Amino acid sequence: MYCKNSNEYSTNEIPKTKSTVISVLSPEQEKDFLVRKISMQANGSMPNHTNEIQHQQYVLSGEAKVVVGDEVYHAKQGDFIYIPAGVNHYYETCFGVGYEFLCMITTQQDNIKML
């Protein structure tokens, strides 16, 4: 068991993104799913890509344009986003503020394909 503030975790820049970092909040020995915190600064972005596994995301703060397949969302604090496996998606913080969200995925092997 554990209890730790998410701001105490180390962050790493995500390759091919702009002003975006990730923190893995789940312990290394987790066998079923992982929780990650993604933080994007104002004017940050994550390019269009697909994953082989599904994502479930909960927006902690800020606002962003989130495109999932053909759908465009103005995501903001409190929103929940589901991204099916294999569906292209990208993020832009185009509302003058940063954007921070939790991203929950399974521990299955994932391959990311940049589009």
C-alpha cells in the first residue's frame, strides 16, 4: 500500500511533444494497469498518433483541444475522455492555459505509431 502526492514523482519529457511531461504514478510492480499524469504548458502539444491499447483519461486542470478520430473536443477540468485502441488522437493547449490529465492504461505491451 502507498499514499504519495502526485507532485512528488519525477517527470520526463515526452519525445516529439512540445512543452509536455509525464509522471508514472503507479508502482513498478503494478500488474494490471498504470496511471500516468501528463502535464502540458500553455502552447504545448502532443502530435497525432495511435496506440494499440485503449486509454481512459480524466482532466485535472486547464483546457485543451483534444481530437480523437474525427471528433474534436474542448476538454476541461472534470472531463473524462475514452480513447479506443487504434484510434488516432492529439492534443493542443490552444486556450491560453496549460492542461493536466490522468491517463489510465493497461500494462499490456503498447506500440505507438506517429501519424
